[in-house]
Amino acid sequence: MIKQTILVVEDESRLREVIINNLKDRYNVFEAQDGLEALQIFDEEHIDLIISDIMMPKMDGWELLAKVREKSTVPYIILSALDDEVSQIKGYDLTVDDYVTKPFSPSVLVKKVDAIFRRDSLDFEQKGVIKAGILEVNTNAKSVYVNGEEVHLMPKEYDLLYFFLNNQDEALNRDYILNSIWGMEYIGDERVVDTHIKKLRKKIGDAADYIKTVFGTGYKFQIDE
């Protein structure tokens, strides 16, 4: 099972370590000690959720949240000693998913994270969305997104990607792919599978490595943890 990835942003090293130790068994965790470092990590890595302090050096949590929201709706939890009503309302106005005040229970924080991921998973299912790593496919609209950016696929390219998503981690030979996508009655160049996979890999960019070549067999869709 693919682990989701969390970015923990906290300038207090001891507290940051406590949070990470409580999350690392079930999630992949990146850490940053200020907003500037966090933004750099967010731009370079696939992050599924952010837990951030507010009062930090170089770039505070408010500025970090605003910059993240310019480019993403990633779930966001504020973890702060600012427990006044004005600060909490400001956080929710900036569309945070939760606002946790210090001191806090690390175990409860983990449960809050679990609940957000569980909610998002149900939302995806209800909306006909398949999410695999940095790939997201809306099966109702037949739209495909990589890192939140829409990519435009031709019908057979979409069918091929959808087929892979429904057969993850299975080695699929070319004939099986050809018959499943183009049909038993297809008459033409058998290299059509390789040609379309080459085009698909190019279009999905950073997610291209998910489609692996299985030498002597065909292909496999697999996301490495």
C-alpha cells in the first residue's frame, strides 16, 4: 500500500521530533524548520498534507499557507500556540482543514490526520476519482491530472491509463493489453501498444515512471514507495 506523505513545519526541534515519531510508522514524513524551507520542499516533493506552526523565522505560517493556497488545495493543519479566536478564524478563512492549539496530544493529532485522509478518500470515491501517487483521474469527466495540473489525453491513451490503474502491480503482456483496449478484432501493427505507451508516458510527465517495462513480457503499473 502506498504511504501518503506529510510535511511537518515546526521551528522547535524537540516538538517537531515528537510529531514525526508519532506519524512515521504510517506515513512518509518530510520536515522543515521554517516556512521558507517548507515551501521549497513543497515545490520539489509530492505532499499530501501539511502540518505547520505559525510563529517561525524567515517565513511565518500565515505566509506559507497563503503561498501554498496559491497553487494547491492540499489538506492543511495549523498547529500553534496562538489560541485566540481571531487567529483561529483567520486560519479557517484561509481554508485550513483544522486548527490545533498547543499544548496538544500527539495521538489526537494523528487521529485528526487519519480522519482527513479518510474523508478525502470517501470524497474521491463519491466523485468517481481514482488517485494513484501524483496521478488523479476523474472517471466521470475522463480528465487526468498530474500534480494537480490537467493533462490532455487522446481517447485510447485515457483507456490505456485507466486499464493500468485497474490492474496495478500486475505484469501485463502486450497481447492482453492489445485485446483489452483495441479488441480481439483489431488488425494492424502490434507495436500500437508500445507507441501509445510511449505517448502516454510523455504526456503524464513526472508520473511516467509508474508505467514500468517488464522485459520479455510487457508492462506493469507500479508506484514505488
